[in-house]
Amino acid sequence: MVVIDRKNNCCLIFPLKAGVKIILLLFLIYELAKAIRLIILLASDKSLRNSLEFSRSAYSIIVAYGLIAITAAFGLYVTTCANTPKLLSIYSKIFYGIAGFNVFNSIMIIVETITSAIECPKLNNPNENSDYSYLCKDKLIFILPGYIISIILSVYFAMVISAYACKMKDKDDITNQFNLQV
């Protein structure tokens, strides 16, 4: 029988350190892809670029995605080069902030999606015989599960990074205690 140590493994199969690096690499790639996609959308569509409301929100979102990507890159640096318990503890707290931002953002998108799906049938022209409410249902079917999974993964990833920071702190404490005794 195979026994899996949950404290020392990430996603049940990866060692904790490798799992943290994979998580941070995925976050870095995902956030950069979101920022680049939004930049390309802004660059390609002149009407969106001229829309003051969209461009203000788009620029702030690009900055937020960019900051999260930079933070993920810093986390990769911390876990590979400067693998000290103090930096890992600080980064763990920063990543909890990122997870909180992601949870808040996902909840806002879920609420907006549900609200627009409720309002969608009311927006259809009552004089037409065609009903486009199936588009609203498709929005719920595809958007909601993705953001719910995003919330779950963000919280789980923050817990994994925190567990790794605690493990390294415990290892450092044991080493310091041993050095004091000798």
C-alpha cells in the first residue's frame, strides 16, 4: 500500500518544493497571458481604445495582472535562489493577498454573470418572436464553474505555499537548535 504524506506533498504526487515551483510557474504564465490578451485586445480594437470607461478599467486590470505576474516571478526567485524561511514566510503572506484578490475578483465576476443572466431575458425585444435567453444560460454554464474552480485553486495554492514556508521554518529551527547544542 502506498502512503502519501500530505504535509510533504503537493497535489498528492509532487514533492512540496517542486509543487510550489509548478504553482508559481503556472501563476506567472496565466497572469502574463491574461495581461497580454488584454493588451492585444486594446491594441487591435480602436473603438475599445477610444472608450474611456473601458480603457480606464483595462489599464488598471493590466497593471493588476502584471503585478501578480511580477509577484509570482519573485516567488520563483525566493523558492529557487533565496530559499530562506524569512523570505518564504513573507512571500507566503503576499500570496495569501494574491489569493484574496483572486477570490474577490472571481466572486465579483460570478455576481456580475448571475445578474446579467437574470436581466438577459428582460433585455430581449418583446416584439420579436426569437428568444436569445439560451445565450444567458450558456454564460452561466461556462463562466461559473471556471471561476468557482479558480477560487478553490487559489485558496489551495496559498495553503500549499504556506505549508512549504512552515516546513522550511521548522527545518531551519531544528538546524539552529542542533547548532546551539553542539
